[in-house]
Amino acid sequence: MNIAISFDICRISFYNDLPAPPHYLEGKSMLNAFTDQSPRPPQETGWDENLSFNYREVDALWLARWTAESGWEPGQLYEHQGARIALSPGANVFHYGQAVFEGLKARRTQEGKIVLF
């Protein structure tokens, strides 16, 4: 399982000490590890004015790999230039009705009525 979490940070110096990108990122020209030579300058987070619950696309991804055998491997911050995540057309995220149905429960009340929730 590959996990990608996007957040609004440009560069942190200790990421330079992490190992080379894992094998599943080799040859991916749209993902590059942040380094001191990254073209984008560091940005302050702006805790008061920039944070919100709205979607905001950023050009950075935190990538880490998890396996049942070894758990989480060290992650790294990557910049991307238009990288996309491939999802199967059958992914549950596209089928809200299925997700709602799978979470639907039925119970009988003390009065004998069946209620759904």
C-alpha cells in the first residue's frame, strides 16, 4: 500500500538525510525529493491567515510505504509537477451509494418496528 498525503510545506532540512526514494518511485519523473536545490523557496505555514477547511491543491506530497511484514517505512517529502494518483473505476470512493448501503443498519425497536440507520 502506498500512502500519499498532501500538505502545505515546501522544504524541511532534515528530509535531506532520508534514504533514496523507494523502488516504487524509481523512474517517476513527476516526483522529485525536496532538496536544498529545489526550485521552490521555503514557505511559512501562515497559521492565522492560510489555514482553512477548504481544499487547497499544493505541489508537495508526503510518501511512505506500509507492508504487513515491516510496517511503515521512512517517508519523504516530494515535489510533484502534475503527478496524478491512479484509481480503479471500481474504487468505492466513486460509488457513494454502495458505501452508504454497506454502512446501513436495521434494528427492531421495543415496539416491534424496524428502523434503519
